[in-house]
Amino acid sequence: MTNNVIISTNIAQTLTDTIEHIAHDKLFLLADQTTYEQCFPVVKHLSCLRHAQPIVIGATDACKTLDTLAQVWKAMSDGGATRHTLLVNLGGGMVTDLGGFAASTFKRGVKYVNIPTTLLSMVDASVGGKTGINFNGLKNEIGVFNAPETVIIDTEFLRTLDHDNILSGYAEMLKHGLISNESIFTQLLRFDVDHVDYKTLGEMVGTSVAVKERIVEEDPLEHGIRKALNLGHTAGHAFESWALTRKPVLHGYAVAWGLICELYLSCVQTGFPMEKMRQVVHFVKENYGLLPITCNDYDELYGYMTHDKKNTADTINFTLLGSIGNILINQTARKEEIFQMLDFYREGV
Ligand code: GLY
């Protein structure tokens, strides 16, 4: 499974070259209502997309369903797609995950290209070949690993994002900083997310996505080191599921809160420096606030952790850190340790 990621400053040329180099008969372009209105106009005029058949689906994670997937399959089938058809996904993580899965399953698999338009999908979702949909109330419950032919990142699309979506993607960048090295980590904590310098952010996207690419190349199917990318996600997914039945939150917010929890566990279990953890806690609280859980929510949150794909019935698995860049996969915590972690999350340092 290869990941060909191109950071482009000329999307017209990059997309044209990419489409010309992938042999195909028909071409489909998948977007959601938002990216169809805000991002498609940037590429619509290109002659390489002259014959592309657009498929437009609802925006937001609530649309990442079997019904939407069937809508995409049907549009491809009605549009005469064959095994040699190419699908271009233009959008955030919902579009690239669902579109990647549609492409991976249609006629046993057609090629696809991702053009991520959100920060979260640029640095994480569009890269690495995890595709899928939500099912039965569970996120990404159904899916396959299957990498896109190419990922084209044009950081100009970041200008279309609101502050919450910048912060959502930024949490995954923080995670990449924590699992890589001090200099990336320090730059991330110093960056002013309230007054975004898009040129610097664009450069930081390149650094961040390279962290993910290296890990995915080494372990595409998540047998080992790819689990590093799950830092913050065991607790994060539990927060996200908890919020889903109350007031849904963006994925990256849940990851930011999950990082507080899992860096705390790293401090108490694997010797992560307290001072670094405090810096992250401060950054997260300052920018993301906190999800208002109480101790009455602990059992429910623990229940979500036991449902996570990474866990067996009675052990909760975490990726922890010994220090920045020192990744320790397959760590476990008992229920009482997880409750202490949640106490720390609520009450702070
Ligand atoms: N988002 C984590 C991964 O791609 O493995």
C-alpha cells in the first residue's frame, strides 16, 4: 500500500498531471454540499474534469452512513462506472473516508484520488488508506484499508475553514508533534491559532503529514507502530461517543481532550515529563475548553472504551509516551486507573 502525497501550490497543474497519469475510462468527482459550493469552483473549469460526473452528498459526519454510501454506488452504477473508473474525492474526512470506501468496494475496487479540504483530512484522514463509514451508532465501524493512488494537498483550501475546524485538525498535528520530536512539538505550541498565519500553517501541514506518511509506510495495516497514531484516541473516541448523544463535537476536539488523559497516563505509567504534559494541558484548555463530564459519566465513558476496535473485553489499550517521540504501544490501564485519569481530566494539574 503506497501513499503518494503531493503538497501542491498549483492544484490545477497537479490535478491535471495526476488524472492524466492514472489510466481510466470514466471519471467521477465526489464532494459534499459544502465542498461542492466552496471548493469545486477552484477546479471545475479544468479540462481534465470536463467529463467528470459530480456526485454530491450531505455534509457532516452524520452523513457518513450506509445510505450515503449506497447513494454513491448508485450514482457510479447509473453513470456507467466500470472497474477502470477513477473517483476523485474532494472534501474533508467524511468525504475521503466514505469516498475511499465506495471506490474500494465498487466492482471490487476502483482507483481513487483524495483532495482533502480540511486541516484534519490534510494531516490525517486522507492519508494512509483507512476508509469506511459509521454503522450501528459506532464510528468507522465498517471499512477497509486501501490507499488512494494520490493525495493532493493544496493548503489554500485552509482559508475556507472556520476556527473550530482549524482547531480540530490542529489536535491531530499536536499528536504528530508529540510522537515525533521536540522541535515540531515546540513549534506547534508556540503557533498562534487565534490569528492564523496561513503560510506558516501550510508549511507545518507538510511537516505533520510527513510524520504520518513515515509511520504508515512502515506499518500500513496497523500491526505495530501505526498504533502511535492512536495517541489520544482511546479516551478521545469515548468523549466523542459521549458527546454524540448530547451535543456532538468535532473529532479533533475529542482528540485534544483525549491527549490530556493519555499524557496524564503517560506521566504516571511510563515516565512522560510532567512539565511537557502541563504545557499541553494548558494549550488544550486555553483553546478547546473542556467537555463538561462529571463522575457520573465515568461508567458510560469506560463502556465506550471497551467497545473501541483496539480493545478486548477486559483490557483497555493505550498508546503512551515515555517522552516526546518515545512511543510505547500496547500499554494497558485498569478501570480504577482510567477513573483516576478522568479525575485528572476534570480537575487538572
Ligand atoms: N487516524 C489514524 C490512522 O490513520 O491510523
